[in-house]
Amino acid sequence: MNILHESCYEKEKYMRVATETAKQLYFYAQWAGKFVCKQDFHIQRSYLPSFLLLYTLDGSGVLDYKGKQYCLGTNTLCFLDCQNPHVYSAVKVPWTFKFIHFYGNLSADYYRYIVQLYDEPVFTPEGLDMEYMFDRIIQNIKNAEIEVLCSEYIYKILTALISFHPHTNDPFHCKIIMNYIAEHYAEHIDVASIAQTFNFSRSYFTTKFTAATNISPYAYLKQCRIDAAKELLMNTNYSMQTISECCGFSNNSSFIRTFKNLTGLTPGSYKKRYRKS
């Protein structure tokens, strides 16, 4: 259920319907504006095909998102995928913020990368005049200026968030690499191919990954595959050969040997012990 209780002392909210060209080629703003919120301001929303950038100028709000709660204080930027259920409301009023709802073909990729970079969907961007960039987009929509300029302004915000991150000059983003392994474990990948994907030598990659995670990349890849195999053993009737293939093992013998080494049980014994009725 979506609840939009936009109780405000002042409110600017502008909407634009994107052209087909914008939908295919650009980042495009859907809504943008500025709210000066009263105490009972409250937004509850989910399953909206949109990404939200919300920049707090004064006062504060609170956000509930993906099972966590975040304070939206002065100079914080909130970056949400609005497909996910989220709730935000006023705490210290007047809570003043500017916002941009946008979409575009690369929006999800930028969202994932930036949130991984900052570790959270709420952060304080250093060295950036966010208010100025938000104003450019708000004025573009308000005055019905050309869409490609609006796309350029959104792109500038996203790339600035990447460029001005204090660790951007370190090419080894461990969380991104771990997510890559967790998403691609079922493929025929190994430590060498993962290192090559991220343009590292195998030895450098292994050293950096192990230092950052206290587990070798080979052990982490095996763990991802075994965790996936456990789920299939408990929740499907797949054969051992099929589970082996689904989890990226080169053959059934390798699967059984690795599974027993990590769990102390053969896959068959594990299935009998933990199988869900």
C-alpha cells in the first residue's frame, strides 16, 4: 500500500512525462522539487519503477529501508531503489529537502555501484554542491527545458558521487568483487578468471582479497557454491549431478568431495538430515 501524506509548510513538485527517445537513451526525471515538511509528513511506498535522490538541507527525517533505519540529517543524501518498500517521515521540523525521482536504462547499475561504494543508501557526499545540481534539474523540469540537459545533470550527480568518494582511487572494491562471485558462482569461473575480470594479476588479487576478508577467493567461491547446493538439497528433488552443475562444479566427484570437506557430510547425508518436509 502506498501512502503519500505530503503535509508541508511549503511544497514545490514538478512532473515530466518522458518521451520515447528519453526512455531509450537518457536518464530522465519523473518528478523533482522541494518540500518543507510538517511534523506529520509521511511517505510509504513500494514497487515504484523509479530511483530517488533526496538531499536534506535542514531539519531531519527518518528512513526505513531494507530492514534498517537511517537518520536523514542536514547534508545527507539518500539514494533509493523505489521498487523496494520504504518509509520516510519527518523528525525535526521544518524538515527541508530537495528530491529527484528518475529512471533510465543504466539507473540500476549506477544505483548498485554507488550504494556499494558508500556501504549504505544514506551518506554525506563531501566536496559537492548538491543543492546547486538539484536546482538545475528542478528548474529544467519546471521550465520544460530539453530532456538531454536534464539527463546530463543527473549523470553529473551520479558520476560526481563516484569521483569524489574518498576511496575511488583504490581500484580494489572488495564488496563489489564479493557480489560478483556470489552472482556468478554457477558459471565456470575460477580465481584466475575472476582476477582477470577485474584487471588484476592472480597473486595480487588473492593477496588483497584475503587481507580484506580473512578468507581466500578460492575458499569464498567454494563457500558460495556449497551454500547454494544446501538450498537445492533441502528444497528440490534435483539429482546430485544436476545440483553439481547448477552450482558450478566441474564434475559430480568434485562436488561431493568439496561438500564433505566443508560440512562433514556427504550431500546425500545432508539431504536426509536437513530435508524440509
